[in-house]
Amino acid sequence: MGSKEKSILDGSSIERAITRITHEILEKNKGCDNLVLIGIRSGGDHLAALIRQRIKEIEGGEVPHGAVDVTMYRDDVGHGSVRPMGKTDIPFALDNRHVILVDEVIYTGRTIRAAMDALMDIGRPSSIQLAVLVDRGHRELPIRADYVGRNVPSARDEKIQVLFDEAHLPLEVRLIKP
Amino acid sequence: MAFSHRHIIGTQQLSKADIELILETAESFKEVNQRDIKKVPTLRGKTIINLFYENSTRTRTSFELAGKRMSADTINISASGSSVTKGETLEDTAKNIEAMNADVIVMRHSCSGAPDYLAQRLTKSSVINAGDGFHEHPSQALLDLLTIKEHKGKIEGLTVAIIGDIARSRVARSDLYALKTMGATVRLAGPATMLPPGIEELGAEVYTDINEAIKDADVVIMLRIQLEREGGNTLIPTLREYAQFFALNTENIKLAKPDAIVMHPGPLNRGVEISSYVADGVQNVILDQVENGVAVRMALLYLLAGGSDEE
């Protein structure tokens, strides 16, 4: 088919990026008090669980973590075929908390817009900060990430894929050329 | 994901994969119903018309809430107080509603097959059957399945007893098709006059003794004795006699499995098909059914109106 795949980050590079992002989160927020982690399904929730684990190792504190599914908030409902609906699972209040929103890849910014609307419907957080493993550019909305694992310049027709193993631990980030 | 239906007429047409998708989607929407702010923008700009030619409180309210919680515009039309009383035909009424660019028409009608008749004639709108005559009531069956799945963790392999006026129950038929598709054993029981001939050909075990039907069941679904239909065409001698032989009470419920759940599509006739002790007992999940009804209807509306034909 002529499509080419290139590995951008391997498992240990991802682990190091997550560790650095965790340190940045803790530095900016002066610890983990009042923090909550919300991962965007699917993939972001696995990374959020990993950051939660790192915070525990570094600070010894437990940070609540949940998952948000943005399908109900997408701006393209009614365009194309109907999408499967995942589950939002946030079993704690967001009011007056600092939310770290976690996603695998930031691209147009539309998913993040949908996720922020979803969070605002559920509560009133003090702040929302965004952590992503990969920033591939091509933003269509005025949104930027606060914590970035790796900036990867990409063409629009390329795809970026984050692979996880069965225990939801990240294995690899791949760039797929058409 | 493939949801290939444009209309929901009955559970008879739904595959196992279809039902699983509807239940999973409904589970996602349940979370919205438990929030402080019970509204998501998913179907904003969509129009849903509830066209009810028969009385309904639960089903109509449930569809209305489902649409509104997804930000769709929901309008109710009931036969009394509409141009139906001026002699307009069903087809003309529906064509007019379609001309107003309704995305989904939710329809209840006393004639079996009326929603199907519309679905074949409308070119743009989707039709959901909210109960037609003695035919089907698919959204009720799907909320029953969601309730069973929540309480039992599965549907396959369970024994479900459905007791009452099987002949005139659209709920019984929709439950039967859907439960069989999902791999449950279905037992039907009622007085002989209320058991339609040939129903066993649909894969049900048929009993005229409620005790045999209930024995070791995981789920007992009691059907309402339809007092409004009893007036014209009586199938039972008296309500008291019916209650004596076919009501679920504190004695016969003991024949079911100890963890069996008791369901009822409502409205309850306390003291007729179900004793108040059982209706309010620890095994009843009747209000869970009502709660799940909103989520299941959100799922149906989303699956019909959340995509487009052009790709």
C-alpha cells in the first residue's frame, strides 16, 4: 500500500516524558494538593493513571483520577456515521479543584474544546491545565498545552498513533505516512 | 461501529450486536442523568416530535426528557387537541410533521403496524415505535434488558418469567424477541384466554400455572391487566379471580430464585397483578426500570439522529 510507519518515541522515552511532565505539574502547582487528573478516552485515561502513579512515587500523595468521554460534546455529531459513545467516569466533585486534563495527542484542538465543555457541565474547577504526550501542530482553535511530551511536526495526511499494552502501559508512539 | 437502522419499529428486527450497542450507549448516557446539570449538547438543532395517539405518561415523559437532556427540541402532539380530531389521516399528519424537518418521530398508536406504515412512507424522518397496538414496544423491552443486565451482570442463560395478559401485551412480545436474541430462556404464563395460540413458536415456554412459570426464575416480569381494554372484550371473569390465581404475592415469589428481581412496565394495578407487599418489596426494581428508560431512549435518539446518511 506504500504507507510508511516510523517510531517516534519508544516505551522508555515515553516513560521519561511522563516523568518530566509530572515534575512540571508538581512544580507549577507547588505540590499535588487540590489536583485532580482527568484523562480523555481513550488513551488519555491510561496516561492519566500513569501520571497519578508518578505523583505518588514523587510526592507520596494520592490524586483522584477520572476519565471523560467527549463524544456527547463533539462539534461533528450529525456529520458522517454515528460514533460509539464511551463512558465518562468522574466520581468526585471538580468544584474548586485544579484539573489536569490529559490526552495522547493534540491536533486541531477540537477534542480539547469538547472536553473542557464536558468538565464545565460537571463542575466549576479553579483551573484546567492540559498535558499531552504529543503536540503535532495544525491547531484550528486558540488552545495550547501546558505540558508537552514531544513536539512532532506532521503533515495533515499523516497519522500519529499511541500504542498501549494489555496493562494500559504505553509501548510506542508511531507516525504513519499515507 | 455499525448501527444500520433508520427506524426502530420492534426488537424483532434487532440483532444481538444492535442490542448490545444500544445498551452500552444507554450506560454512557446514564451518567448524564445523575449529574446536577442534566444536559449535554449532543443533539442540539435536532427536532423530535412525540406523536401520541394513545394515552401515556411514563413513555411520553421519558422520550421528552431524553430529547431535552440532549438539547434537542422536543414537541408533544396528542391525538386529542390536534387536527386528528378534524379528520386528518395518519399519513397526512406525519407528512406535515416531516415537512417541518423533524428528525425523529416517536409514535404511539392503538393500531398494530401504524409506525411501520409511517416508516415506509416517510423519506427523511426516523420513526421510533413507542407502542403500537398489541405488536411491539421496543424501548420498554430495551430498558427491561438494561435493568436485568445491571442487576444480574448478564442476560444470557437467565430464566425470565413474564406473567399476565400475553395476548394483548406489546411489552411481552418485545421482551420475548429481545430476550431470546440475547440468549435468555423466556417463560410466559397467564389464563388460557390471555395466551395467544402459537406463541410457543416464537421460542417461549408457555404455562397456565404461575407457580410453574416462576419456579427458579431469575427475573419475574408482571404485566398490567389493561383495565381500559377489559371493558370491551373481557378475557377474565373478574379482577378478584384473576388476582387470586395470577397475582404475584409474598408466597409465590418464594418459588423464584432468592435473588430474583421483580419488574413491571407500569402503571401498577396494586392488588390485581401484583400485591403491594411485593411491589414495594426488596426485590422490586420497578423504579430502576423508569430511570433506565430515559437513558435507553437517549441512546435510541442518539443512534438514529446522531449520524448522517452522507459520508
